Amino acid sequence: MDLRAPSHRASTGWSPKSSSPVDTRAPIERLPVELIHKIFFQSLEFNFPRASIHVAAALANEVIYSWLIRLAFSSNNPSSSSGILIRPFVPMSYFSIGMKERTDLQTEILRCRWCTISLMRKCQREYVEHVLRQKCRDLVMSDADRAQLDNLDDYWQNIDPFDNATHGKRGKGDLVLSARHPQSDVNLKVSIWFNFGAVQIREPSPVFQETDVFRLPACSLTDPCRMPDRLLRTPWTEEKLELLTLLSNEAYIDDDGNFERSKAVVRQLIVDRDFATFQRLLSLHIRVKIYSYPLRWPVRSNNFRVAARYAKSDKDPFLTLLFSEHRDEIPTSDKSIRALLAKYEQS
């Protein structure tokens, strides 16, 4: 859903019987901007902005983009239905959109060039702060914990942008504060993950469970959106890699266990001799459409063969990384790769 203006331009003509210009815009183009916004969000018709330069101009701004990200990527955990996903934080009823429609919306948004890591980070912070305001304002907290909750600037400024979580799991939180429910007097823990844009308010437990977590971005476990091609090819900028890392546990890269897209990315990095990006991507855990959990970026037999073909020396960094960290992915039946491994170990 690219909200850029279409290539053609609407014209303003001149009446032959008058010296005044004639407005040749279509009736919908002459609507107030607020009505154009309402039509767009009620229909979520991706081609609407492409129909006219006037409509595109009315929709091409950061407020609209932020609303779209909130609408598409806010989690629908059980507690989100109470005081979180409401106007004006979202422009329409969040729960009126079905799972399939939301997945399609996410996929379209990620394809757009305006969907950048800086905008996603801005939306994350606004979302987390909105959740904390709504859900923590009445909790009983110590003065020190309340002061921390009211001033999170240092945490936002010092997040690890390339944290992919250990084995794809987020852990107990970057910041965990104690609280108490004002009516029931039940003890609670407020956990915040800044890099992942996540908040959880739960009762203390020796066993951590990722239940009822507020998150942005959040994609469906059973019907995730698709990682866009633009994030899986050159040029490999820091901004692109950060956005890819953030989305790697949410949007799927591969459709199935053949791992066609992830395998092609690894192969191209070897051919391009881009070891820095190669190393970074292989450290990620990623989604596959048919699995409901993240797995380590897959390496296939062909990737080993390509690395051997392009190796500059016996200590080629690509082969070194593959054989040292991914040897368990070599099929036991693949004698040629096993022979290559034996030769590498003897060198």
C-alpha cells in the first residue's frame, strides 16, 4: 500500500467563457481532508491513494502512517480490549478487522518505503507509553519505581537495536518493576522490553510465561505477514538490518521447510563477499510460515558448497563460520560436505 502520489496529474483548466480557472477535480478529490482520511480507514483500500494525486497528498503524512502501523501491528492480547486500542490512539475500531485482513494490511505496510525503522521505533515508544499510562496509572508503586516508570528516556536511548533475543525468546524484561493492585492488593510485576516494544503486567511467578503481552510490532502466530523483499536484498544499510532484525520473529521469510528465500539471501551474501552482513543474518532467529516459533536462520547444503567455491583460502571466513557454528545442519547423508568438513579440520 504505497501512499505515494500516482504518476498522472490532475489539471485545472480554464473556462472559454470566463477568465476564472475551473476546478476539474473529481468530487471525491474536493472532499475535506478529514473525510478522505475517514474513507480510507473505513475501506482500507490500498489502491485509493493511487487513484489521484490529490487523494495521495491527503494521505501521505506521518500521522496517517503512524495510525496504520498502530492499527496493523498492535497486539490483540486479551487485555488490549480494555482501554488500549481505542480512539484517538487508533483511527477506527481495531477489533472490526479480521485476522486475515490484518495480516494483509501488515504485508502491504511492510512493502512501503515509508515504513522505516525510525517510524517503527517512534510508534513502539508511543505504544508502550500509551499502555503504561492506561494500565499503570492506578497501580500502587513505590516512589522509586513510579519515578522510573515516569522517566524512561535513558532506556529508549540505550536499547540494543540488534537484539534478536536468546533463541528467539525475550526473557523476563529489560526493566521489571513491582506494583500492587489497588483493589485486590495482589502483587504484580510490570515488565518492559524496549527493543521489542512490549509490556507485560503479571503476578509474580518463578516460571516466566509470555502471556497477555502488549507488543508492537506483533504478528499472528498462525497467519503471520510476509517479510518484504526490500529487506532481503542490497543495499544492506544499518537501518534496513535493524528493521529486519526487529521483524525477524514476527514476519515470515520462508513459506516452508525448503527455506528458499533465506537460502537465496545467504548464497548472494557469499557471492558478494559481504561477510559482515552474512555473520549478522546467520545470528538471527526467523519465522517460517508453517511454524509457530522462530528458528535459527537456516543454512542448507548448497550454502556450504557455494562458500567452498568462492573461498579465497583454507581459512575463508565464510567457511569458518559455517563449519564452526552450523556444522550440525550438515545432513549426515551428504558425504561431499562431510568430506569438505574433514578437509577443513585438517587444514
